[in-house]
Amino acid sequence: MSGELGKKLILHLKVGGMDIAFDLVVMAVAVGVTLLLVLLSWWLRRGLPQDPEAPPTRRAALLAAAMELAETQLLGGYPKRLARDLLPLITTIFLYVLFCNWVSILPIPYIASPTQDINVTFGLALMVYTMVHVYGARERGLKRHLKSYLEPYPFLLPMNLIGDFGRTLSHAFRLFGNILGGAILTTIVLELAGKAMRFPMLAPVAFLGGVSLGTLLNAWFGLFVGAIQALVFALLASAYIHIAVE
Amino acid sequence: MTGADIIAAAKYLAAGLCMGLGAIGPAIGEGMAASHALDGMARQPEMEASLLRTMIIGQAITESTGIYSLVVAIILIFVA
């Protein structure tokens, strides 16, 4: 089963002498999660009453409570106007990463979290990096935003640039490493249990241990660590933008 | 033992050392963060929600160094 970690359905394309590889499973799951989110939002949007004066339906109340929670938890320190502006972006990042992490608990062979692929997490981190500069330039003006790299002293410019780079790098690697580490650990435990099953003496113990430990690890790394890492990813995105707009 | 065997053995040894030594620092750091957060929560239970959130973010950032060593270990085993 550890062989499955390296075995992938990869589409190779040659564009102008460059070899470009697409991991079809990761792409399919990432697009599937996007479609799921679109369907979810469409379903929630359809439940809203047309008339704003009408008494709230159950879906409207759920939506309002969820947005209120996201606004206080993810965008705590922001002024009201900016919090409203950033709420869709940060909530979408949170929900997308959350559902991507939760895909790994589905018992379907070859299906794995898209977030255990470095390209997906780097894409998300680069998107956050772009938004940091967009909001920094918009809220403070381009000149003041660029000048913030010369603070507190102009000769610290290289340090600021390296810090910027390392921040984005660790933002991507944190999510990737946590999810991939959990997946590898779960796979190794199941594989060890499978190997121990070959000895008749150990078979019942190995079966029970493998099933219970495998389920426990899957729940821990899939549900709990997945939710925590999604929260951390969204909170850090919000914190990075907050530093840029202050 | 041929040269390839020695290189393969060295890879696994290096990956194990990298992960084992790299896990020490984050483990101590995260434990300290949790213990101080618990201190704060015991003193001021009304601050629990905000302390928990800040503790989790701090621990996630502390974890970065451990994640770096995990990435290096993965590269050693699967890529190098």
C-alpha cells in the first residue's frame, strides 16, 4: 500500500520542449470539492427568502449564524468594513481546505486529499500572497505599501524580502506536511497490520489492532487535524492580510 | 554490500535521524505553549475561547520546523 503513495495517474504534456505533468486524481478531487462548495452555496442561497422583511427560514438562520461565527473567529481584529470585504475570501479558503482535508477519510482507493499535493497548497499560499499585496496596496496606497519593506531601517530590505518569501513557503509547507504526514502514518500502520496478518499466531491481534488503530488514526488525522489545519490556514491568511493593511 | 545498498541504507538512516531530531524542538515548544495556555485558562476561565484559538495558531507556527524536517525526510526517502 505504501507503493500507492508514489503510484499516480499522471498526464504528461510537452509544451514547447517543457515537460508538464498533471496529476489527474488531484485535479479531479480538487474540482470535485469546488463543485461541492458551489452546490452547497447554491442550495443555501436558494433557501433565502426573496423579501428581506420576511421572517428568516431555517437555512437563512444557519447561514447567518455561520457567517457571524466566521466573522468573529476568522476576522476578529479587523474594522467592520474590511471584515465584510474579506469575509467571502477567508471563509471560502477555510471551507475549501476543510473539505479537501476531509476527502482523505473516504474509503475509496486512489482518492487522496488534494492538499497532500504540494502544488495545491502552493497555489493557495500564492493566492494569499497576492491578496496580501492587493489589499496592502489598496488600503495604504502603493507607495506606503512598498515603503513598508524599508522599515524599520532601509538596510533591512533583504531581511524583509526573505521573511516574505519564507512566510509564504512555510504557509504552504505547513498544510502539505501535516496532511501528507498523517496520510503516510495511517498507510504505514495499515501496511504493518497487513504484514503481521501473514503469521497465524498474530493474525487476530493484527486484524483487530489494524482495524481499530487504522480507524482511530484516520479519524484523528482526517477529521481533527484536517479541521485544525484548515482553521490555521485561514487564520494565518487573515493575519497576513491584517499585517499588510495596518 | 554494493555502493547502491550503502546509499539506500544511508537514506533511511538520514530520514530517521532527521525526523527524530527534528521532532524534539517542536514537541518541547508546543508543550510549553499548551502548559502556559492552561495556566492562563485556570487563572481566567472567561478568556478560554480566545486563549485556545491563540494557542492553536501559535502551536501551528511552532510546528513549522518539525514540518520542515518531515519534508526533508520525505524527500530523502521518496525523491532523492
